[in-house]
Amino acid sequence: MKEISCKLLVIGAGPGGYVCAIRAGQLGIDTVIVEAGKPGGTCLNVGCIPSKAMIHAADEYLKVSEMAEGTSPLGIGLSKPTLELKKTVAWKDGIVGRLNTGVAGLLKKAKVKSLQGWARFRDGKTVEVETETGVQVIRAETIVIATGSLPTELPFLPFGGKVISSTEALALKEVPKALAVVGGGYIGLELGIAFAKMGAKVTVVEAQPRILPLYDAELTRPVAKRLDELGVTVLTGAKARVLSSKGDALLVETSDGTETSIEADRVLVTVGRRPNVDGWGLEEIDVDRTGPFIHVDDQCRTSMRGIYAIGDVTGEPMLAHRAMAQGEMVAEIVAGQRRSWDKSCIPAVCFTDPEVVSAGLSPEEARQSGAEIKVGQFPFSANGRAMTLLGESGFVRVVSRADNHLVLGIQAVGSGVSELSAAFSLAIEMGARLEDIAGTIHAHPTQSEGFQEAALKALGHALHI
Amino acid sequence: MAEHVIKMPDVGEGVAEAELVEWNVKVGDLVREDTVIAAVMTDKATVEIPSPVEGQIAWLGAEIGDTVAVGSPIVKIDVAGDATPSTEPSDETPKVDSKAVAAEPEAKPAKAEPVAPPALEKKPAPASVKSTAAGPTSTGAPRPEGERPLASPAVRLRAREAGIDLRQVPGTGPAGRISHEDLDVFIARGREPVVTGLRPDTSVEEIKVVGLRRRIAEKMALAKSRIPHITYVEEVDVTALEDLRASLNATKRPDRAKLTLLPFLMRAMVKAIAEQPQLNALYDDEAGVIHRHGGVHIGIAAQTPSGLVVPVVRHAEARDLWDCAAEVNRLADAAKAGTATREELSGSTITITSLGAMGGVATTPVINHPEVAIIGVNKMMVRPVWDGSQFIPRKMMNLSSSFDHRVIDGWDAAVFVQRIKALLETPALIFVET
């Protein structure tokens, strides 16, 4: 097969890779993108998008179930609903499929050449791609590694059979009767809560003393409370061992050292993700690593000239929007523009129930950075819109510097707060002070008023509390 | 609750107004009886105003640097209990605190709203354009080291495309935020070399002139604008005087102060004034009257850590050499320690000014208005002097003296200085009764 030469080659069409390729195409760069699976990567195919589809379906199902039980405070009653998970999954697959096509279309529109197959470095300038029709050699001036990450496997609970990763969890044909979730991070909790709402008996096993250990206890408390309401058993400080000999239970060493058996027809292992650095010839190129990750500088350059890396393969936080921002930046650098990573914050959202948003520094992190801080917190129980949505649990919290009121971090927990993340990260990125947020009219009645009130609270004059 | 009003007290010397130089309290503070509320400054001294009552400060009637007429209300205090509002005429004797004289001016400029880069703001500016008023005046490091420059993504992008390191750009926005305008200013000014080396510094720092500095400024302006100065410089051979001084110091009683040149000069001036009393006078030019004083009160201009003060040796005509020396020492110590009283810092009829080791060859002393003469002492040094057949080393010192030419003719000035020169060159004459 004839060798292809191009200016830019992107390996991996996840959110980082495809954004990089689209932007490069827009800038008139001769670009090729290689992907072994479908365009969109983990995020679109087996991550963010499909999980949110399933979470939404679970929310809807729980809502109507409660109405059928006659417990709805809204006074709505109906007969018992049914859930055909196969149809739900098909609906979800439909969304994923439309987005796959969408990404492919966007790449085409930007005049990017897409190639399906497994790429492998031959040297720093050459990549071989195993396609259906044979091996294609691509020579590129610049190469962007965007190979992403994979679910971490536990050696004593290897994936397969009853032990599944998030990928399989999103494609189950039936709701498991009993689901054990190993790992109480955001992936495990998002999916665990969804399955609990769909009727599964869910047990979460977390080795740390509390769930969502990356967030502070105050922020995660409403989630823990909701887990309890949903009948989810949470074992913290507990270690998953192995499947029982019959294979119908997970053996767990609890915090007090005793061994217990958790009934489970599925065991979902969500103990983190690892960078995808195997099988594509990383060993052929000599790039520095930071732990398991590829080391990059503030322009996403690796230690090898002409090779960039973006997204999960470069480290935490493993978030699609970080990868996208990196991808866009690298495309512009390749086009000769002056760019470097100068973001003030990378917001993070957990689609648990209630949702959790964090942008910038938590109070503890701010203190550790040496700043004298002022914190303002406003509960949704004092927000009218939250009350009308039956979403009174949670709060908005603003962390600012005490001396000049510069906003350092904003967190929220509550129903639907993921949409507030836009305001949070915009405020931090624009260098807002408490007075800027307090002085901005927030539409009534919305949950966003809680944001303004939290800033007012930090300034010492909240109005509605 | 009752309101107690404190008015600007009459701080003496018949002054009609005084400058407020320090607030020790702010609105809302609780004060006890005798808590010092404020410091005001008159001609020479700083006067502390104590609270005569216990209560809470409700109102402050002036800002630092304001000149307030005697009798105007300056503080209102809410007093618990007493139902009738009272106005204290503040007959309480104000404490003269010349310590403040010493400490004040140095502390003042720092407090007087320095134009700091907003990033350094200690207090949050009240979220208004006020903090931007500081303007892009500073050029040095715009923010503390390690502090991240604060700018919106659009500003960051523009800066990057223009190749500008935002760390070098001063931000005038709230919390030191860099705006598009700040970037415009920075670009318009031309990029400055980031590395060391020569570069123009266009910064302008505003320092409010208050307290002692303002007193000095007003006094100097008054003296120079009213008085046509004539300055006369003459050299004096002080070799014999220095020999005498050395032997007197070597044999002096241990309890006596070490003699400097000053007491000799003072005694010489007393002698010369006896012959030319018109030099020891205060000229009230508005009234058109010269007050010729019998007593010779010699002001000694002294540089203290806080600024120029002029302690006064009163009745030098009634003091002998040792007494003059002791009094000069005592006053110098008091002025330096800031414990000199108002009386000790005013009332001179003629002044000596000396810069000691920094005395230079000649100076043009400014008359201490409303006096008519000032004697400036320059640095003493060994110079070759032609004695008619050869050069010999002599200890020489210049006197630079200024006179009010409206009332002192050049001839009289010259005669006065020549008389002092003669006395100093033959110091025995100082002690001869005539």
C-alpha cells in the first residue's frame, strides 16, 4: 500500500484527538487521524455519553415508580411501570451512533483524513496502521498521541464473566438483581446509583474511609445520604477479595477485619483508569514518563521533538474537556500560533444523585496553598426553584481569597447542578471577585441564585438566609 | 446614649488652627477616658488629644492632613448613660508629645495612601472604579513574585499572540486583574526589557505632604518668598580655637560636657550681637515692626531621624561656655529622642545651622522666619595657607551666613561676620570682658 505523508497525524479519535484534528483541519493543516474503534473514544462510546443516557433512564424510571407507589408528593399516580433494559440500551446506542456519525462528519468537513485501524510507531516520524485492507504506513511531520485510558483491572478480580467494567455495565441486557460495585469513585457511584434506581440491590465497596474520596466530606455528604435513601449499602474501609467459589457472591474484608460475603450476580469494578500506553509502539520512541503517564510540558510536547501527547494518557485529571482543550491548543501550536496551557481551572462533574460540581480549589486546598480565605455557602433548602424541583438537598460554596476576594474555587452539590459548572468555571477563568458574582443579576427563579447568594454570604450579607 | 463632642483645643501660641496628623481611633472604636484619640500638629510640636470620656467613637470630623480651626468639632463620642449631650471645650490640658514629632513624619508618608499596585492591596477595594484610579503608574514588578497574573482568557490570548509575558504587565482591575486597556497601555509604552539593564522608569508615586514635612515646606516657602536673602561666605582660621578646645576638653571636669565648636560660636555671636543688636531681632513685616530682643535665643537647626527641628538655647547671653555646651547637648538629645517640649522648640531670635561632616564648602542657609540672620557652619578641614613666605597647614572652616536684606545692609552683615571671624581666630577675645 502506498505510503501517506502528512503534516499532522493524530493517534486516537477520542475527544482530545478528534478536536485536535478538527481544529488542525480548520487551520488548513494536512491532517490524518487514526482510530481502531469508533470515533469519539471512551467518552462518546463507553463513557460520558452512554452513562448519562442510562442515568437519565434510571432517573425517569425511579420517578414513575414512585408515582406508581402513590408516594409522589406531586399527587401523580399511575400503574406500575416496566423497564425493558434491552430497549433502553438500544436507545442509548442510538444516541451513541448518531454522535459517532456526527464526529466522523465533522472530521470530514474539516478535511481531515480518517483511517480506521490499529496504529503502531515504527519510529518518531513513521506509524504503521493495520487496516482491514492491509498495513498503511504514514509519515508525519508532527504526531499527536491521544490514546486515552482503560479501566484498571484488579488482579484478583479479572474482567470477564460476572466481573465487568463500566463498558460492559452500559451494555447489560437485564438489570442485575444484586450488583456489587468495587470502588466508590464517581464512575462506580454514577452507575451504582443508576442500577439501584432500576431495581438492583447495590452494594458499594470502597477501600478509603469515605466515598468520592477526591472531594471533601462536606460536599459528598448529600450523596451519601441519598445512597442510603436508595437502599444502597456502602462499605467503606473495606477491601474486595475474590468471587466466592460458587461465583454468586463477592468476598469482602470489612473495616473491622472480618470477612463477609456480598450476594452479587454482577461485580462492577471501577477502581480507576490507567493510561493506554501498551501495544502501539511506545517503546519504539523514547519519551519521558511521569509514573505510568507520558510526560508533557505546558504545550503538551513530549520529550521527543515533533511528538505531542494529550488527554488521559498524559495524566490526571482524566476528563474529556481537558483533553479537548489540550487538543485544540496543540492544533494551534502546530499551525504556528503561540499557545500554552494557561487555564485557571478544569471543572469536574459527578453525575451522582445529587450531582457534584467542583471548579478550582476546595477550602482545604486553598488553605494549603497558603491563602487566607473567605468561604460562603448557600443551601438549596433556601432556594425556591430547588424546592419546586424536589431538590432541596445540597448547596453552593464559594471559596475566595480574604484579602482581595478573588474567587479561588466554587463547588456545588445538588440536583441538576452540573449545568451550573459553566458559570463556575467562567467566573474563575475571568478572574472574578466575590463582588463580581454578587453584583451579577442571576435569573429568578433558578438554582443559579444559590451561586450569587453564596458570594453574598462570603461578603457577609446573604439575602435569603 | 449621649453624644460627647470634642473640639480642636487651643494648643497654645495663639494659633488659630492646627493640622491633624494622626488618628488613633476609627469610627466604632471603644475608648476609655484618657485614650489618645488623635494627634494634631502646630508650629513646632505635636499635641495628643485624649478622650475625656468613655464611649464609642461615632464620627470623625477631619482627615489626616486637614487643617482644622481651633474650636471646630473633630470627634463625636457616644457615651452610655448620661442623657444630656455635652460638648467638652476640651480644656483638658493637651499633652505635648514631641515623641510624635520625631516618630510622626517618618511613619506618615507610608500611611498616606501609597499608590501601590492593586495586586498588593491589603484591603479589598470597594468593588468600584476607585481601585483603578491608581492607574498604570507602577512599572516595577507589577505583583509579588510567584503570584499568577490575573486576566481573562481573551486578554491572555492577545498577550500570547503579541508575545507579551503577562507577568510583566501591571493590572489596574479589581484584585489586580489585567484588562484589555492595561494591555493596550503596556503595548503602547513599548515592551520593556524583561531582563536587567537600563530602562526608563515612568512611575510617579504620590506622597501626601503632612505633619512636620508640611510645616517645614510652609516655613521654607514663607522664608524664601518674603525674605530677600543676602548670603555672605567667609573663611575662618580655627587652628587656635581647635588647640584651645582640645586642651579644655583634656582638662575638663568629668561632669562637664565635651566641648564642640558650637559653644564657642555661640559665645562669639553673643559678643558680636552686643555690638550689633539689629542682628538679634524678629521682623514682623506685616506690621512693619522690628522686635529687637535683648535676650539672645539661639536656635540650633538639627537633623533628626524624622526631619529638621530647631531646638532653642534660651538666653545664651547669660550662659558661659560650659553651660552653652551642656544645654546644646541636652536639647540635641531631647530632639533626637523626641522628648523636646514646645517651648524648647520655639522662640529663637537667631539661628545656627550646621551639617557637620557633610558641611561642604559653602551653603546658602534659609533664614528662620521671622528672624533676620542665620549663621551656617561649613566643614572644617586642613588647608594650605600662605603666611607670606610659605604655605602652612591651617585648620580652616567657612561660615556661610544669610541675612534679611530688607532690614540688614550688606555692610552690616559683613561687619557682623568679620567680628565673629576675629573672635574665633583669636579665641581669647571671646572671654575678655570689654
